[in-house]
Amino acid sequence: MAEVNSMYHAQTRSDALKSQIEKLEGLAHHTVVNPTFDQFDAETENILIKVYGADHRYVEAYKYATVGEAEALVNLPESAQEPLTWDIPKKGLQQRRQVLQGILTELQAIEAQEAEVLTGEDREDPPGPS
């Protein structure tokens, strides 16, 4: 029987979102005209489409967040918004972050449930009457 490498960590769906949130933190310090925002948004939308499908509400919420219009879709309380939210580019960055963190929280909970379900016995009963 082959031995499993205990150092191996399977890539989860949430790992891709975590990576995007880290990238977003770096982008927040750049100017608004930085073309990497378009690339970042395209990458993020592709990740969300792979995980949820093109018609999912999270894909729509992220698209609205890119233009700073996601408050109604994700129920962002006024207190959660940073000062200067009238600055649409900053508001868009803030909303991207909040939408992605909300999606990540839900996705990690789903992955934890899946892992728990899959940690059962790894055998089948022999064929025949039960």
C-alpha cells in the first residue's frame, strides 16, 4: 500500500478566494487607474463562476461590488462602510473585500461539512444479504 505524504495539502475552493482577498489587499494601495483591477476582477469572476456557476447571486454581487453598488445585494450595514464611501473607487474596493470575505466564510463552512461527511469509514459491506 502506498504511503500518503502527510505534508500534502489538497487545494480547496476556498484557497482560491483567500488568494484573491490577499491580492485585493495589495491592490488597495494602488491608484484607481491601475489596469490590474480589470485583470483581478476577471480572475475573481472566473473563480466564482467555477465554484457557483455563471447565474449565481454571488457572481452578480461581485459585479455590483466592482462599481461600488453592492450594499443592497449583500445587506451591508452603514456602520460597516469605511469613511469616504462617497469615493466610488474606494467604495468598490471595500465592497469587493466584504463580498469576498462573506463568500469565503460560507464556503469554508460548506467545506468543513463536506470534510466531516467524508471522514467516515472507507470500506464497503460485503455483497449479500444485510
